[in-house]
Amino acid sequence: MSEKATLILDGKQFEYDIITGSENERCIDITHLRKETGCITMDQGFGNTGSCFSSITFVDGGKGILRYRGYPIEEIAEKATFVETAYLILNGELPNSDQLRVFTAALREHAFLHENLKHQFAGLPTDAPPMAILSSMLNVVACFHPEVLQVHTSGPGFDRTAALLLSKVRTIAAWAYRTANGKPFNHPNPNLSYCANFLHMMFSEPYQEYIPLPVVEKALNLFLVLHADHEQNCSTSTVRVVGSSRANLFSSVSAGVCALWGPLHGGANMAVIEMLEEIRSSGRPITDYINMAKAKNNSFRLMGFGHRVYKNFDPRSLILKKQVDDVLKALNMEDPLLDIARELEVKTLQDDYFKERNLYPNVDFYSGILLRAVGIPLNMYPVMFAIGRMPGWIANWRELHDHKQRISRPRQIYTGETTRSFVPVEQR
């Protein structure tokens, strides 16, 4: 007999099933609440609302746990490439050698953009935000491959669409950067790995090919792995909502890019760098900024601290912190922003105010420093996030179709004017 939750409303008793997930998470199934009681629930921001069943990613914010398809993020980050991670998230299992070879070959095959797309880039303002370019060009690219405008959730149709999207997104990103800087486009090099190919398209010049150091390529790979999926965040939920209308994968993911663009989501690592730059240029002691963040009447916030889900350390930040140290050491690079970041971390971890509120450094705190060391310009940071998050978006889009999820249609509580009569303009 299943466990029940009892609701008493207007003297009547209603019972609803309690569903338990594979990690013992519990939820009250209120699917028929409105039909049976005439009421809805109110949960602004959906922090207490489950919108779907999913087998892709598990997050336990209280314990600082993140797993992709059951694999701890610590193991994936240490042992898997981004391409392996993408395959795992898309298909549920790590690829064997033959599956990895076929998947890698598909990514290599689809890296090129149609030559006519050069005209699309040429028509864009040089100061256009890269996220705007990425979102719009995803839809434009799809028009050159009309087969991806169909909804395929399995078989060769899905495999081709997913590989095409995962591959072309990095070429679009690199060409957006080249356009903004007035530089000629670099075509993909099929002899390079996924990450090395992206760096080549970003930074190679006609007179000098860019060859990344192994530590730089490893750092970018790790960044993408750590961002590959993160449960039902704002952008992933957006992809699911758009996809629930049976919109194609490219248009659904394009909407996800727009959601990720916001400073409270994919723009957070930019905000960290901007904050560190402000601290550096001011010449003021770091304790001044810590005290500002603690002051009740001060709107200043320390960016990169705390997380909507994690009430402990963000496990991704611990992994990324070490990688930042390795990259800067290998590049023999001294970065005053990293020194400020380290001092901020030490002081906040010793401060009862931050400890009591579980305001620990999150993944954005160190990812900005890492991208800066690799040479990625600040306005491209959210784009890098989008490239990394692509496997999760694709897998969630596929999953909602496999589950035959109904079109998303939240309810509301209306608080506006009640019925009133129209007044002619001369009487107003």
C-alpha cells in the first residue's frame, strides 16, 4: 500500500500519493489537486515543485553531491573527456571504444558551417552580445539542415541531430568571437580533439596556428565537463517548457541560451570577475567588501558565494579550484585577481556570518578565473557555459518526449481588477 499525504480543506479530506525516487527523495503527487479541490499551490520560483521525473542528474545540495547518470562528478571530472561525458548524459551509459569512435567521428563530420552563414555573421553588429548571436544562429543553422527541424527522439535521426548541435555550437561560438574582433574565420580542423578544435577556431591566425598547451586543453575540457548538466535549473527548465510544445531541438535549445544569458544564471562567472576587478582597482582592503556584504542596509553582494541548491560546498568549485592553480602554475602566470579570490575565500570561510548562512564559494567563483587564464574574453563566458551545458539540454529535451510529458502550462492567482465597464475616451 502506497504512502499517502492527507489534505483537509473546507472540512473535506483528500489523499494524495507520496512518490519516492531512487535516491529517496519524496514528493506529494498533486496532479489532480485542482480537479478535486478547485485549488492550486503557490510556489514562486518553483523551489518546492517537481516538474518532471528524470534519470539524468542527481543533486543533493545538503551533502554537496552531484552525479551524472549515477557517476560522481569527482570521478567523471578526473577520468572522462567532455565527449565521453556528453555521450553518457545523452545515452545513459559510458561509451565503449566503438561507440566513442562513432560519436567522435560524428562530431568531427558536423563541425563545419555552411559557407552562406558567413553572410549572416557579416550582417551582425561587431558589438553584438555573443549570447544573442549564439541564440539566433542556432535557429539559422537549423534552416540549413531542415531534417533537424523534425522531432526525432531515437534512432539515427536523433543521433545525427544531437551530434550536429553539439559540434556546430562551438563553431558558431568561435565565429561570433572572430566577427566581433574583425578577424577572418577559422575552419574546423578534423585532426584535433573537441576542445583543441574550439581553441583553434578561436585563436589561430593566418600567420600562426594556435596550439594549446596540454594543461590549457585539459582545463577547458574540465570546465565543460563540470557544466554538462545540473538538474532542473532555469535554462534546462526553459528547454523542457519550450520542448513540451513539441518544438524542435534547435529552437528549444536556443531558448535555453536566452535563459542562460541572465546575470543570475550563466552570467554569474562574469559578475565574479567584474567584482574582483572592482576590488583590485579600488585599492581598498578586502575586509571592507566583506563588511559591505554583511551590512543589512548595503546592496553589495559578494558574487560567486552561495548557491540556490547547495547548502554545503559546491563540489564543482573544489575540483575547479585545483585546476586553476595547475593552469596558472603551468603558464607561469601571476594573476592578482586569483590572489584576491583566494583571500576572499579564506576570510569568508573563517567568518561566522558566511558559515551560518552556508555561503561557500560556488563553481562560478573559480570558473571565471580559469577562463581568464585560458584567454577567453569576458563577454564569452556565458557562451562557454552554454557549450558545456548542451548535453544536459539535449538529454532533458529527449527525456520529456520519451515520457510523453504534457505541454507545460503553469497556473496563476489573479490579483488584478475585477469586471468593469469600458469608458469612451472622451469621458476618461
